[in-house]
Amino acid sequence: MNKFEEMGVNPEIVRGLVTLGYEQPMPVQEQAIPILLEGNNDLLALAQTGTGKTAAFGIPILQHVNTSTKVTQALILSPTRELCMQIAGDLENYSRYIKGLNVLAVYGGANIDIQIRGLKRGAHVVVATPGRMLDLIRRKQTDFSNVNTVVLDEADEMLNMGFRDELNGILAETPDKKRTCLFSATMPKEISGMAHKYMNDPEEITVGARNKGADNVSHVYYMVSNKDRYKALKRIADMNPDINGIVFCRTRKNTQEVADLLIQDSYSADALHGDLSQAQRDYVMQKFRRKNLRMLVATDVAARGIDVSDLTHIINYELPDDPETYIHRSGRTGRAGKRGISVALVGPKRRHSIKHIENKLGKKFERAAIPTGKQVCERQLFHLIDRVDKVDVNEELIGEYMSSVFKKLEELDRETIIKHFVSLEFNRFLDYYRDASDIVAPDESNRNKNSRDRLRVAREGDVRLFINLGKMDKLTVPSLIGLINDATRRKNIPIGKIDLLKNFSFFEVNEAHVDILMKSFKRVHYKGRKVNIEISDKAPSYNHRSHSGHRKGGRNSGGGYNDGGRSSGRSAGGRRSR
Ligand code: AMP
């Protein structure tokens, strides 16, 4: 006996489940099926997409259907056409060995007459989107007087989509005495209100930890300025040549724009949002399911209920306002024991959102730097080489062409041929990334900017200070300023010229700040070394302002700070060999 049979599921249905490979019930099924197979209790279930809830409510519904009559006995409402079709298809699969059981899907955007004919023929279970269902009720094409079970699936999403009135209208058409089951991924106040209104002392179940994301999903965020957002997306895609994921945007317009840009840039991508016709949406979904599309750029609403397994990445091109939506988005990867990555591109104003999400998720994000052009090129190159190494060679098929191919290439030696093949595939990346500058996080570029803003023209009264840290210590202009900031507890002391040398450096401040600086650095360590500051015997730069390049170089180019070759020779003397 398998576990479903032990739970009291009919052998015909178990047979259907086995053909689908369902051997063990999933947790939501383990909890809900016994409740729904026995008694009449209502059910309030907090369960996310992908947890197996279709079978949790579907199996008991099918088992209770009386096929000796044609009347409709169960009604399932779901927010989108895709989900509606998916549920109906699943129920048909579970019940394929039950003779004469009819499931009908009715949804908007499809021919209503065909659906009316379906209802007339008799559907034991109707799976519907709320708008179309109410339309059919108003046209008096339904008879729900024998409905004994109503399921509100993805109830939170139906409310988000503004279906409240439709739900009220539909439920008013069903008998008072029935079982109501409400499934929702989140439990906002409106849902509790709805449960209160429509349900009678429901049994409550929660699948997995409440609001927790899947365990095998790792969460990574990148800080990006808005202008770099798209470039960052491309780098992430390029760093992951086997990507198969959903890119979430907040609006239909952005969704289309991002998809268009990706398509223009030769990525395998397309858009899915509510402005597309149903036929277009079906076409896109078909491509995505068949893995002919690597990146589906979608709005939350359009992507609801999409059940595509094996997604490697969820990319939050724009973070949603509600942390629950993030959790929902990220839950589309890392399914069926596979690992998944949920990526967030976070603009300068949304950094706080990460904390909120972490709190809800009960998990930490890892912050990562946008890959550099060089990293992307390396990844692509090795991916290509790996593919060359592992490709299946069909000797039979290519055999007849090979002698002419060898002849054509006979002038080239092995090394040249390899270079040519690699270049053929790889030039696109090299060309794009050759001169690509790094994408710097806005907080860092701001920090640098602020640092640079604090650099000022040298003035009379400036003093040149020696510090026993240099480039060997990985000291940079921003890190030196950060160090001064930290040591002086953010007194924002204006800093003049900085000369970064190999083993030590110089910086200039007004004499009024020297004491505080010297004091502040008494007990400061940097990377494990005690920091030493002394007044240098070399004159500060205002004395040789005739070096007109100094400020310009100092401000605009990192290298400009390093004109201190001159100063190093003279001032620090023996300190050079510390
Ligand atoms: P759902 O949340 O109903 O959309 O289901 C999520 C995925 O899990 C679907 O691909 C189902 O086919 C699959 N599934 C549901 N129940 C089981 C089960 N007991 N064993 C294996 N796969 C299942």
C-alpha cells in the first residue's frame, strides 16, 4: 500500500498519481487530504505556490464526485488563466482512471460559447477565473445548486487583483451548506477577514514555516544605481551561461522594456505581462516551459501560478514593496530538492528593504559585487571550453562531411584551429567587455565621491603628515579617508593632497587639526598593524603650487595622487624601509 492509499485515497486516483510519479504525499497533502476526505470542516491553508496544494484539495474533491449525475459538485477559483488551466490539467491527470468524470476550465480571453457548451454538457468540477465565472453566472449559464465544495486558490492574489466583488458575487450563487477551502501564500488582514466572512470555524494548516523561503534557495543582492541596473542584469546573465529564470519587474511597462533590451542584445528572453493578448502569453509560456526561453521577464501577477520546475535563478530586477511578494518570487526556484538562487538588484533607496525581507525570510542575504568584465569573460570562456569538451560527437552524422572540413583546415595547426573556434563564439563577449568599466555600487561610489569632496586645495597653514601605511597595505584614497574618519569619530576633517606610496603615504591637513589627528591615531590599528602618524619634514603642496597639475590630478585620476614619487625621495627618509 502506498502512503496515499493508507490515507484513504481511492485506488483509481492512486493509479493516476503513480503515473505522474507521485509516490509520497507532500506535507500539504499529508495535512489536508485526511481533513478533506472526512467530515465537513472548512479549511484555511497557508501554503505557497509549488508546495503541492493542487493535489491537496484536488484529490478529495475528485474522490467525492458522484459520476452518476452530471451536476457540478465542486468549484475551484484561481486568479489567472494559466493557473486555471494548470489546475484543470492536474485534476484530469489525477482522475484519468475514473470513468466519466469531467473537469472543465473556464477563464477569460477564450471563446465563451465553447465554455458554455462545456457547462451544458456537464462538468463535475469547474475550475474558473473569477471574472469569467461571474460573467457566466450573469448569463445564467451555471447551476451551482449542487456544489458541495468551493476552493479559493491563491486567495491573496485574487484579492490583490481586485476580484473581491467577483468572489462575493460567485459565492452568493453557491449553496449555504458547502465546504469552503481557502489556500493562500500569505495571510494579510483581508484574507483573515474573508475567512471569517465565508468560513465556518475552519481547520487551519500551515505548510512549512510560516512565511519562510525554501531552504535550498540562496539569496544574493547587488547594490546598483538605476542607470546601471540593466547592465548589471546582463552581467549576471553572462556570468551564468546556463541560466533559466524569471526576471521580475514591478510594472508592465518596465517588463516590456527590459525584455526588449534583452532581445535586442541577443539574449533568449521574452516578456509576460497583462498587456499581452492571451495568445501571446500562451506562446511565451510555451517557449519558457520548453526551455526555448532562458529568461522570462514578468510582472508578479502574470507569473503567478506558473509551475515551471528547474528554475536556476529568480532575478528581482526591481524589488517589490511587500517582503511577502519577494518570498513568493524566490520560492519559484529551489524546488524538488534542487538548489536555486534569488538575486536582488537593489537601488540606492531600497537598501532598507533587504533588512525587512531578511526579517520575514529568517535568512540572510549575501551581498555580492557585480562581476567585472574580466570575470564574465573568464566564465564564458571556460563554459565554452567545457561544452566543447563534453559535446556528444555523432560520428555517423558528421562523418561524411569531415574529410572536406579537414581539407579546408589543413593549413592551420592545432593551436590556430582551437583559437579560431574559441574566437568564433567568444568574440562577442570580448568585444563587449573589453572596455567595460566596473559597475560600482552607488554607496561605494558615493563614499568615494564624498571622500573626494573632502579633498581640498592646499592652503597656507597646511601640514603634511606621514602615515606608515601604503599601497602594500592595500591603502587607497577612500580607505585612508575612511580610516581618518573612523579614528577621529567622523569629525570630517578636511584633507588636502594625498600621496600614496608603496610602503607609506602622506596627506595634508590644516595645522589646526594636527593635534586631534595625532591624538586620535594613538591606538589605531589597520589590518593588524599599529598605525603611526608623524609630521613630515617635507613642505606641504601649497608651497609649490606651481605644480598646477596637482589638484586636477588629485581629484580626477587615481594616479594623480601618486605624483608623490618626488616627495617620497626626499621626506620620509629612513621610513621607507620600515
Ligand atoms: P502545486 O503546488 O500543486 O502546483 O505542485 C507543485 C509541483 O509538485 C507540481 O509540479 C506537481 O506536479 C508536483 N507534485 C505535487 N504533489 C506531488 C507528489 N506527491 N509527489 C511528487 N510531485 C508532486
